Amino acid sequence: MTLRLDNIPISVLDLSPIVQGSTPSESLRNTLDLARNAENWGYTRFWLAEHHNMPGIASSATSVVIGHVASGTSKIRVGSGGIMLPNHAPLVIAEQFGTLESLFPGRIDLGLGRAPGTDQLTLQALRRDPMRNGQEFPELLAELQAYFDPSLSSESMHVRAIPGEGLTIPIWLLGSSGYSAQLAGQLGLPFAFASHFAPQNTVGALNLYRSYFKPSAVLDEPYAMVGVNVVAADSNQEALRLATSMQQSFLNLIRNKPSQLPPPVDNINELCSDNERIAIQERLDSSMVGNADTVKSKLQAFLEKTQANEVMVNSMIYDHEARLRSYEIVSEIAREQ
């Protein structure tokens, strides 16, 4: 089956990057500006991710930022990509997203992950049990679903999520390996795979999701969205230079020195060893960098390889105007087919 970019939804993943020399306040203003433009360019959804103790990411209070974006837009779906459920009491997430859905009906998505989204020390600061390692995720998910729909609980619900109860909020499972893929399939939920940082696991996880899929009240057939890094510009040379900011960011993570998003450089190889260069390449193997023709070709090949139902684009670019232009180019590619 051949998929085309003009007949599948294209969406945005925003980490609300804090660039060097900037502030979280400016990053959050840029996030809203990007969301408004993405809405005008025809993107389907705009998701924000939960990360903690990361100097280059301003979306740690994810539910708050979702409300900020939803209030400044009118029709694009806004959600989490994702909320790391074991970091929270399910009741709190049910109330937060119940509130968001009540304020912005029909526009809120709840994407859930099981990783901490941070380091071990911050995990403890979040009061998360470091010995559990996410294995309680299915039970937490079931509890969360029951707050929205008490009929899903085998026991009488003595605690209710208000707002939340009775609301239909799409729940997605997110993953970078096979665990959430299998669980999403068994539960008949939509699945989003993080190919933007785990490209080597993409096809295997999608195959696992589809093979385990059971129809549910939510879905009759599997629905898979895949996240990809895209750095698009008006020339291949410009795009390659812009992409060095993303490469430096991953290099700093490899070195266990997370930082604000650095400005681009002329030659990334001057900053890293051969082993580090290989590690960056492995983590960013599915990234699509280039002009419109190059990105279009890579996106089409990626669709044919994954048979994804939807693509979510992540563009980690230092300059805000260049970042907007990258998303604009992707939207133009999707419309021109």
C-alpha cells in the first residue's frame, strides 16, 4: 500500500526549546507563535512533552502549557506527547485533562508514556519509586481510564474526577520500544512511536503494535503515528547547518551534560569524537534534513517503510524564524502532492 503525504494528517511535536541566551518565557511565547502558524498551515495536532531538569526544555508543566496553547488557538488539537503517567497520581491527570477538555471541548489529546522523562535524582524529587521502573503503568492507565469512564472499573468508584468523569478524551500510548506498542495493541488504543530518537526500533515496534491489535470501543483498526525530526530550509546547505543545533543537543545528552539549544556551527565533526559522531547518527538516523525536494523524498520513503497513519514533526532549530520556515515547508510539501 502506497501512502502519500497529502492524504494523511501531519502534526507538530514541540519541546518548547530554550535556546542559548534565551529564557523560558521567550520559549513559551515562541511555542504559542508556532502553534498559531501550524494551525494556519493545516497541521492536525500540536503536542507538548513532559521533561524535567532539562535546561533546554520549557514544557515541564505540560498541562499548563497545553492550556496556554489551546487558549491562543481555535481549532488545532492540542495534547501531550506525552505525560509520563508514573510521575503522577492518575486522579490528578484525570482532573487536569478533564479541566482542559471542559475549557476546550473536542480539542484535547492525552498521550501517555511510562518513562520518567528525566534523570534518577529528579525522579526521586518527583516522589517516583525508582525501583518500579514503570511496570505499574498498566494499572495506572486502567485507573486513569476509570476516572473518565467509571463503568470500566470492577469496583464502585468512591473517588471521582471532577472535571473529567464522563468526558471523552482520546488516550494515546507513546513508546520508543516494544512495551507500549504491545500494550496499545492489546487495549485497542492509538500508538505513537518516538522515531525521532529511537529510529532503530521503529518498524519492529509498529509491527508488534499491529500484530497485537484488538478492536476496541476506541478503534476498529490500528492507528499509528510516528515522530520524526525534520529540518527543512530553502537550500540543502542551509538545512544541514541548521541541523547542527539538534546534533549538538544530542551530543550534550550523550555526554550527560544537557544544555540549552546551541546555535548552529559550520562543522559538527569538529566538536565530537568518531564514537560520538556514530552515536549521534544512530540516534538521529531517521532525521530528514534538506530543502523541500529532499525532505519530500525522505518523508515519502519513510511513509512507505512504516505505513504510518500520521506523521508528527519535531524541528529543533535555534532560530525561531528558521524553525517556522521549516514547518511551513513541510506544510507546503503536504499540500502540493
